[in-house]
Amino acid sequence: MTTATLPPDVVSDAPPGGRLHWAIADAVTVTWRNLISYTRIPDAIFFSSVQPIMFVLLFRYVFGGAISVPGVPYVDYLMAGIFVQTVMFGAVSTSVGLSEDLQKGLIERFRALPMARSAVLAGRTTADVVRNVGVVIIITIVGYAVGFRILTNVFEFIAALLLILFFAYALSWGFAIIGLTASNSETAQLMAFPILFPLTFASSAFVPVTTMPGWLQAFAKNQPVSQVIDASRQLMLGGKSPLWSTSNIYWALAWTVGLLVVLAPLAVRKYRRTG
Amino acid sequence: MADSVAVEAHDLVKVFAKGNVRALDGVSLEVARGTVLGLLGPNGAGKTTAVRILSTILPPDSGHAAVFGHDVVKEADTVRRLIGLAGQYATVDENLTGRENIKMVGRLTHISRKEVARRADALLAQFELTDAANRTLKTYSGGMRRRLDLAAALVGQPPVLFLDEPTTGLDPQSRQDLWMVIEKLVKGGTTVLLTTQYLEEADRLADQIVVVDHGKVIAQGTSAELKADLGTTVISVNLADAEGATLAAELLVGITAKAPVLEGSTIELTVEEGPRVAAEVLRTLDQHQVTVAGLTLREPSLDDVFLSLTGHRAEIDDVGGDEESPPSASERKKAR
Ligand SMILES: Nc1ncnc2c1ncn2[C@@H]1O[C@H](COP(=O)(O)OP(=O)(O)OP(=O)(O)O)[C@@H](O)[C@H]1O
Ligand SMILES: [Mg+2]
């Protein structure tokens, strides 16, 4: 063979910019791509916001009358639960999205590109945070429409929302693992619900845990979802009720950081091994 | 000259624990810089597995491979900057437009925003997708997806291209066009490794052909060399019916070194001295009062090579048609 007409080494050097620069740039590209994907399915956006609205109406007007909470009107109690429940159910989209990318061979294409390995997961979880920002804004509006009022101040309310978003972000790494494990997106969805249901309903989201039987109460009171919800109540409503306190905020932060520290590396490991 | 080797593989072995399949069982190959290597083989031969290893997606169990001397496992990042890949199934994002898909791949290849935009326009025009550039992939036909997938593989202007069955699912016109695109790239110095089920494609594009079956290389050489190994002439005898053909095949055993190949009411013999053997064939059949409907002499095609090597014809089942039949979920899963 006599074809050595090209320079002996055609290696294109790594483009300027350090590893971190490209890790961030690639994550931004993948985030951009995921966000565009969301906007291309407007009916999915519409119906995913209908669901939390239904829950607000259901608990505010159907069940709410039968539930009494010491210290605050039920609608004020309810909203923190709705916020957390909605971002948690939304995290399923992390599983479904990743699972679809795997199924469609998109991840395979990514693996043959010189992009940062971390970008697929970072881009997915970041896009979900951005989407959740939209979600909490919608719910705030809906909440106001049905009579919810902030009893502290705007800053503490925003702190509560940030805590909720942070919690959802930590969880989405866990849901990423499901997405990478499931054989297809339908299975991913089915796998997510048995985790979501006990966590959201056996919690302080809709009813005070004191109404539950003792064995359930122990779980419901201490599990992370209740901690985050009660912490949000402390921030949104202040110390108006004996059901929550400032210590919930510390527990919520501890749980969230703990979950993130455990779940993110596990997801990255799972991603490296998938394929 | 080691310098002229763009892609090399030595003794690649890959066993899939699931199903205990030896997908690759010691495959070695070399692609010279600026040439096209055609990887030919029946379904399940291991072509896709080989491409996935060479493109750093899958590590081999043993053996090693390199692109321009860079190991595909140890220097995967360097290799990824040198290659473009269009997998067997178009891997595109359904919710993005054609242009957005190309941009995404371009940005992830670390090309500047401005340059990506410029190249995207040129590629869309080259693959006749300009009119569809701003439509989401959901609205694309199978052939359009395929073309977009290839366009995306080219955005990094890689010196080495891996194309896994690039023309499967394309109509004859698009196939011709794509062949021309590939020829132009090769003229510009690009090295190409392509897998194909179409012998015509390998014949037309490939400088070197490697035939694999059951994870092993069973033949290699130029298309002319492979044909020459087989014999110079194919004698094809048509008989009135399959029964007659069976009888005739029995009568003809012994006339040639290789056994006659029977297919329906046709018998094929691959021989060195065409006219002499043809005369003998006619004489023998005439003596036994077997009626011959027709007899032709021709040069062997790659199809004949394939048949004699693997014992079955290359599947050419889904020629034409714009729709690529999407693989089932289980196949997708397998293809990972
Ligand atoms: N991820 C996987 N898990 C288990 N088996 C696999 C996997 N990928 C491939 N195989 C098996 O390895 C063998 C080779 O597959 P491969 O996809 O490389 O064949 P191919 O030559 O590309 O076939 P085709 O022409 O159908 O595309 C097949 O028997 C296939 O079933
Ligand atoms: Mg294949």
C-alpha cells in the first residue's frame, strides 16, 4: 500500500480549554438538547401540569374539609406537600428520558464522541432542575388561586423552593439509575412508582402523620420526603404549628446532601458500566 | 509501512455472556490510509461488534485495535477525535430538527459554534436535506434519517469513518448518491471502513474486502482476488424443473473439483476452463436424456464468492423502499 500522502500524524489535538471547561460545555449542550426535547412535546408539558393541579383541587376541596391541622388552614398545610410531590413525580422523567436515549442508541453515539463522560447524566439532571423551576412557578400560582398564603416572607418562601429543587435534583440521580437499569422506558416508569408511592403518601404531605398507626408513623415521620416537606412548612408558614420546627430544615438538608453524595456516584458508575 | 495504516485490529475476541455468543473469535484486519475496507458477512457474523470495538464503544475481551496507532481502549479519547461513526440504526434525536441534530454532534465534538453552523448548512445541502432542515426528525422518512445520521457523522470532518451498513434502507437513487459522497471523501484522503450486506456495494467501493462469518475472517483480498480464488467462470445450467435439476446435479458430480450448487431448477458450477467444461456438461446430460432449458457462462460475482465461502447467499431482502424496518425492542437491546 502506498497511500501515505497525509502528514504522519493527523491527530487533532485536544481543543483549547481544560477538562473542566469541556465537561461544563458538554453538559450545557446536553441540557440544551433535553430542554428543546421537552418543548417539542407541548401536550406532555400541558398534561404534566394538569396532574398537580388536580391534586391541589382534590385535596383542597374534596378531602381537605375532613382533615384538620393544628395551627394553620389546611390549604397552607397542603401546598408544601404538593410542591414536593410534584417535583418527585417529575423525576420519573429522568428515568424515562435516559432509558429512551439508551434504547434509541443515542447514548451509543455519545460514547463514540470526544465529549465528557459526565455530560449525559449532568445534562439530564440539570435539564430536570430547569423544568422543575417552571413547575414550582405554576404551582405557586395555582396555590394562590385556591387561597394559599405565605405566612413568613418572600425570602423564606424562595429558600423553601430552593430546598425543594435541591432535593429533587438529588433524587433525579437515583432515578437516573433506574433509567439505566430498565430495559425500556415503560419498565422504567413502572419501576419508579413503587418507590414514589410509599415515599409521597406515607409522609406528612397530605395528612399529619399523627393520624397514622404507630408503626407507620415512625417511618412516615422520619423519612426524607416528610423532612423536606416539614422544612418547607417551617420556611413558608413559620412556627405556627407544633407539627414542624426548625430542626426539620437541618434534617432535610442532611438527607438531601446525603442522598446526592450516595446516588450521584452510583449513577455515574452505572452509566460507565452500561453498554 | 506502518505509517500508512489507519485502522488495525489484532486478534479481537468478544464473547457476550448473555447467550454465550462468541461474536468475534480472533478477528484481525488492517485498513490502509485513504482506502476503503469492506467488511462483508451474513447476519450475526460480528460486523457490528467489530465496528463498535473499533469506535471505542465496546472494549474487546482480548486482542487490541488502534486508529492511527492510538489504542482504542487506552487512548479512547484521542481515537474519538479521529473517527466518525454512523451506526447500523440511525441514532438521532426524534425531537430535534435535522439542523439541531447536526449541531448537537458538532458541539459535542468540540467544534466552535460558528464553524458548526457553517458545516451544518453545507452537510444539509450535500445530503439534500436543506428543505427538511428545520423539521423535527419525527417527520423524516427512514431514508432521510439515515442520511441525516451520516451527515452528523461527518460534522467533525474525521480522517477515519466507520459506516455500519450505510445504505441499508436507502432507495437506489440515494444509494448511488451516497456512494458518490463516499468516493469523494476517499479522494480527499478519508479512510473508510464500511460493513455491508450488498455485494455490489463492496464491489464498487471497497479496495479491500474482508469476509467474516461466525466471528472469524474467512477470506480477504481485493474483489478481483476473491473472485479469482473461486475459479474464472461460472456455468449456470437451467433445467425444466427442480426434479430434473436434482438428477442432473447427480450426473455432474465428478466433472468438476467443487460439487455443483443446486438452487431450484438451476445448477451452478465454478470452473477454470469454462467452454470445455460446458461442452462436457451438455454431452453428459444429453447422453442421459436430460433436457436443458438454458446454459450461460459468466464471470463469478461477489455473490458467488460469498456463497462458496459461507454456504449461503448474502441476504438481499429489503432492497429499495424508503422505510428502514425498525428493529424490535429486544433487538435494540441486543445491539447495545
Ligand atoms: N449486546 C449483545 N449481547 C448479546 N449478544 C450480542 C450482543 N451484540 C451482539 N450479539 C451477538 O453477537 C453476534 C454478532 O452480532 P453482530 O451484531 O456483530 O452481527 P452483524 O454481523 O452486525 O449482523 P447484522 O448483519 O445482522 O447486523 C450475534 O450472534 C449477536 O446475537
Ligand atoms: Mg450489524
